[in-house]
Amino acid sequence: MAKILDKQRYKCAMGAMSTVQAIERAIPVLHSGAGCAQKLSNSSGSSGYFSPNIFPCTSINEQDVVFGGEKKLHSTIENSLKVIDADLYVVLTGCTPEIVGDNVDEIVADFKDAEKPVIFASTPGFKGNNYQGHEWVVDAIVEQYLSPTEKKTPGLVNIWADVPYQDEFWLGNLRELEKLLAELGLIPNTIFGYKRGIENIKKIPEAQFNLLVSPWVGLENVKRMQAKFGTPYLHYPTLPIGAFETSKFLRAVGNFAGVDQGKIEKLISEKEAYYYYYIERFADLFLETRVMSKKFSVVADAQYVLGITKFLVNDMGLFPAKQYIVDDTPKQYRNDIEGYFKDLNYDIEAAVEFGVDGYKIQQEIENTDYHGYPLLLGGYWEKDIAAKTNAHFLNVSWPVNERLVMNSYYVGYDGGLKLIEDIYSVVKTRFN
Amino acid sequence: MAMQLDISDIGTRENRLGSITGYVGDLQDLANQSNCGSLKGGVRCFSQSSTCLSGCALGQLSGIRDVAVIHHGPAGCSVTGAQIYTVTKQVAKKRGVVNNTVYIGTDMSEEDTIFGAGDSLHDIVVETNRRYKPKAIFVSSSCATGIIGEDIDSIVAELRDEIDVPIAAIHCEGFKSRIWASGFDLSDHAVLTTIVKEPKQKRNKINFKNFYESARDDIIALFKNFDVEPVFLYANATVEELSHISESLATVCICGTLGNYLGNGLEEKYGVPYIRTINPLGVVGFETWLREIGKVIHKETEVEQYIQAERSIYLPQIEEVKKELEGLRAVLGMGPGYTFEVSRVLQELGMEVVWAAAWHYDKRYENGDIPPAMDYLLKNTPNFEVSVADQQNFEILNILNTYKPDLYLSRHPGSTVWAIKQGYPAVYVADEYMIFGYKRTLEFAHTVLDTIRNRSFEKNLAKMVKLPYTDWWYKQKLDLFLEKTK
């Protein structure tokens, strides 16, 4: 049911056009209003090989509402194949054709023998948000583009993490996850970003297992792949940031993959020594910055709230105030996610709330005693409440404005150091 | 044709003004066909995504200080609010004011498309009002609410009994129009019909319709010479200021596409003269515009003195840069307001316009006249090739590939990058005041010159990238997908 979206944190399902955009040489073909793509695009890293104003679009008009837009969809797909030099065409539907009942499946089926693959995901805005839209696009690839195979490549691991473009650090995070797996001696396989794309998509069914690094986004996908290809999956809910969680992550993945214990432990001790070389050198700063207090809140999607909470508690020794998950997490996942927040060092439990009403969240923050300057990590919306509450504020989750992220990341040992850099670059603007 | 200021849904530019989004030809032909009534825009059987009128309508309204925009639709429609929030805050900060405007979505669900969400919308408006006490509330529809027949007019009518600030219904179904500028008209219409009050006294003010008032300080100083003050619309304007714009001496605008509806509406309803000259871009545009203002406010002598003083400072400098720009060949793609204005300025600066692409074309404005910038070109400049395309990037790249200009100029996000990927220097004419008056015309000329002189960035990039279009497309005629409408 409709609800107040005050300080909006997500887009609609068709925002998954960005998921397609993140696959090299794949292009969304939109059966939607002319302006949907522009609204749903981020002007952050968007002018790659394809940009939203290259996406073919049926640009639905009044006539199409009355008479249906199937003919226009057909000519748009047909000519997309001629005009646009892509390797995968993903038809996405907006609200209008879904309400007026265009038979998109049938039109797309007309192109089953086309020179290049054309697939379809139903993504009307009213059906869900872009976290779910992302899952539906991956499902469409799995269901319509890939077939089961006998061939299995030992050590090949498909890595799935959170949503491209919605997560400002999506690309850097994925690359770092790949590196961590490679250091375990595994062969990482991801489909998003530079030089991954279609060739890697084709390898998906061969993998030894799927690794999902997200509290909930993508769980449907890995289950589907298990059913279709017989690929087992490891669900690691926490985005590993910093030493504590990354070491835990390496053990979990290594054990699941059957990597030699000695190898795992050797890697971890090398990484931790490296990480603590830096922490040791800056520990005085962390202890002796007089404006830094202990309490923090994160207002973000489930992956960052969980990942950052674990990092700040388990690595940095801070203490969680209430945490806010604002991605409209589907209800069936909420219990499990709450559970993850009870698994912190020293039996610390973080209170966590699911909600999309930014006004209420900010009111709570304003009425919370952080016993010093609050540390607030969140969306750009939190800038105001941070100013009001004298908080240290870092914009980590969508919308991310007034900062530029190209290839940086918060994942892993180095990612933890980067997050500390970013937090203290804010903290150090004050003396007392 | 009289404007219909008594209803909430005003129709599109296609219907009211005969505007089109598909045409390939030249300036003279476009004008001839417009005059004899034979101009019928084509429709494309293949197109790329462009822009939604709701962005223009609600973007304008959410610039007003301390109001609430409630966008009734799925989350993708209201996502604009997240971008607008930053701009609004930054634009207010620059001026040293605080803008507490909120942009709220309703996150319409599948269930709502079946049963409607009128009650929820009602409650959301009431709750928004309780939270923020906005000075005015704008309630907008979307494609989805439009198709299921959500009656926002009735909901707004009910809310007027409960809430004591102006509330307007904005009909933003994106499928209504290919012309996003129809959204500007929707915002003007809402302001005219729900906020502007009957004049009580004349004020020494001039309404200045613009986007983000970046030249605010300069224009205040300029108008001070003539003892008038500008009222900038709508970014940072207060509802109180807007309620008095019927009392101003005149309305001017930085862009005819943007200002046409409000200007004509204020003139028709309240007798506020609308300055309909070419726009104040470049020297000719600025002087023509300023002289007309002088005439309307009876300050002709002062205006003439100002012009002579400024000319002596800037014209020699402009002439100097002009020598370097002479003969450069330019292609431009902009909204029709700017396309034909900037075409004039480029020619003033000695450049040749080889192709002008307008994102749409208004055969006539609200008062029935053809747009003045077009009129000026027809009378004063050589004919050149013209197309009308709602930001169809594949057409632009085809044009660039065929004409190989020295420079591409565009005014819309995501357009210039494709020109540079194809190896052509590009200037992004984003700020509406980039070519305003003498000083900025000079600065613009220097920007063009600097762009031409150092082509490293685009050359470096073009060398490394592959273009997204097939070779086949580059060999096709531009109007391949343009089907004539019956």
C-alpha cells in the first residue's frame, strides 16, 4: 500500500536498468515513459559505453496507453539490434505497459532467433524497488540466457554482492571481494564492471559455488541457480569491512570451498599483521581525538548498516546506538537480519529498526543521547540532522552527494582503513 | 487563443501550441511549413530515452522556498526529489537563505494500481502538512495514477477544506507529451491559479523567470540603474513573493521555452507586460531585450546610457576574441529556446552554424506569435540545417559524423559526453546565464576559445573508446526512423 516516502532511499524496480548497465556490452531496452531512464539514472559513473540517454525506449504516449504499445516495442527492439552495438539486449517494462496489459513476453519471443540475445524482465515501478528489480534482472539472465551444464570448474566461485549504482562503492567492493577470493586460491567470477560481462555470465553455471555477500539482496537468485544448475551457495550476510569480519569471511569462504586450513590461516595472519601495522601507527589519533565519542548510528541499506555496525563495534571498539535499515527489506528476511545484529563482540546487541520514513528516523536520532558528538553514517539526507545534532557525518549510502567515488571501496582490510580515513577526515575538522 | 486559467489540466504543448519533436530540414523550410500550417511533426519507430515532463514541472515548483511537493506514484517517479534536494540546498546556501522545501513520494504498490490509493494520498498530504507546515502544497499525478484514473483534482479539492495553504493538483502523466517543457507550463499554471493574487498596488519590480538565479547579484545591480528590482522565479522565491507577481511592472525571462506560459498568463490575466523580445544572450539579444524593458518601464534614456557605457568596456574585448573564433563550424543541440538564441550568438561571434538540433519546436507561443529567436534568424542570418529531436543522441552523433564540426554545444546532461567520445570538442551550456549580457558573452567566447585550443581531453578519450552505435547506423539518413504523422 502507498506510504509516505519522506527522504527517499531507493528507486523503483526499473532502476534495475543500472544493473544491466553495469554489465559490459549489455543494454536495457525500455518499454516505458520517455523520461523514466533519466530519472532513474545516477549522474555518478554513468557515461560508460552506454549511458541512460543511449538506452532505447518506446517512450510511451497517450495512443499507446489506449491501443497498447506492442507494435512500438517490436520496432524498438528490431531497430535496437541494428543501431546499438551490444551483446545482450534486456527488455525492461515500466508501469504503463504492465497496467494496460501489453503482451511483452510474446513480443520478446519474436526475437528468439535474433543475432544477439534478447531477454526480458518485468520491472514496473509499482511492483517493487530497485533492490528487487536487481534480483529480477539477474533472474531473467539465469532463466532466459543460461542453460545447465555438465562442466564444472573446481575453485570457480560466482560472487554476488549488493546493487550496482545504488551502492556507490559497488565496483570497488566487488573488485576487492574478487581479490580476497583470489588470495585464497579461488577463481572469482563476477559479471559487473570492467572486462567482466558476457563471458563471465556464460561461466556462471560452471561454478563450484555461488557466494552471496549481502544480508538479503540476491538470495532468491542463488536459490534459483541452485535449483537450475545444481550450484550450492554460501550466504555470507555481512559485508566484510576491516580485520575482524574479513578474517571471519576468509575462513567461512575458505572452509566452504575446501581450501587448506593452513593456507587460510597463513593468509589471515599476513593480512592482519599488515592491517595492524596501520592501526598501530594511528591508534594514538583514535584514542586522543577529543571530539570522537563512542556512540554511532548508521542509516542505510541492510548491507551497510550491518557491515559498518560490525566494523565499528568489533574492530574499532565503538558502541552502537540504534541502527536504521531503510531499503524496505522484504518482511521474510527481517528476523534473520535482526539476529545478525545480536552477534557482536562482548555480547553487545545493536537495536535495529526497519523503516522508510526518514522523518521519523531523524526525529529519533535527534532525541537520542549519544553521550557526546554522535557519529552518523547515512544517506545525504542525514546531513541536515547531523548539523542539528552536531554529529560527525559521513555520507555512505544512497543518495550519495557532495562526494565523488570512482574506484574506492570499504570491503576487506584496506576497505576498513579507507572507512577510517573517511570518518576521521570528518572528525578532524573539529578540535573540540 | 485565450489561456484556460480556470482548470487544473492545461493540455500539452503539442495540443496547445502545435509543437513537434520530429523534423529534419532547414530553418526556412521549418518556418514556411509552420506559417502555412502544413508542419506536422514526425514520430519515430525507434527512439532513445529522453526526459519526463514531471521533472520540469516539479523541479520548478520544488525550487520555491518552504513548500511541499507530493509526487503520487511509484518510487521511481519521486526519485527526482533526492537530486533536487541537493540542488535546492546548494542554491539556497549560495544566496544565504534556507529553503525547507520537501519532496515526498507515495511509493505506490501493485495493490494500489488495482484499488487506487486516494485515501493514502490524502493522509500523506495531511501528514506532510503536519510535519513541515509548508507555505503551499503541490500534489502531482504520474503515469500509473493517471491510467488507473486516480482523481487528484477531487482529492485536492477535499484537502482545501482541511488545510489552510494553497494546494494545487499538477497533472504530470509522463505519457501525455514528448515535450518535457510542457512541464514548465504545468508549474506556471499551478502558480498562476493557486498562488498569485489579484494585484492591489503596482510595485517597482520586474518578474525574472529563470532556473537557478546564478547571475542574481549582477542583475540586481543592472536593474538598480533603472530603479527597479528583479523578483527571481522560482528557485528561492517565497510563496509570499509569488503571490505579488501580478503587481510587477513587467515579466522577463532568460529562456522563452521556460517563461512563455507565465509571461503570457500574467499579461492576459493581470495586464503585466511580458517582454517578448529575443532573449538577453549575446550582444544583440541583450541590447534588444534591455531596450524593450526600458520602453515598458519608461527608462529609455537610462538604458541607452547604460548600453553605451558597457559597450565601450566590452565590445573591443569581444571583437578581439572574435578574431580567433571566426569561421569555426558549430553544431548545437538544445531546447528550442536556447537552440535558436545560441545560434544567433555563435554567428555574432563569427562562427558558422552548420546544424541546429532543437529538442522540440513550438510553432507559436501562447500569444500566437512565432518564437522571436526564430523570427530574428529568419530575417537576419543565412539559412542553415535544422532538426527537431527530443534529445535523440543517435541522431546527434550521426550529424556530427557527417558534418565534422569544430565544436558541439549542448545544454542537457548526458549529451556533450557523446560528442567528445566521437572526438569533437564540446561546450556544456548548462548555466542559463552563461551567455547573458556583455560580460558573460565575453566569458563564453573565451570558454569556446579555450575549448578549441586544448583538445587533449576529448582526443585522449576518443582514442580509447568504442562508440555505442553500429557502422550501419552512421551510414543511414538521419530521418530513417521518422514516420510522417497523418
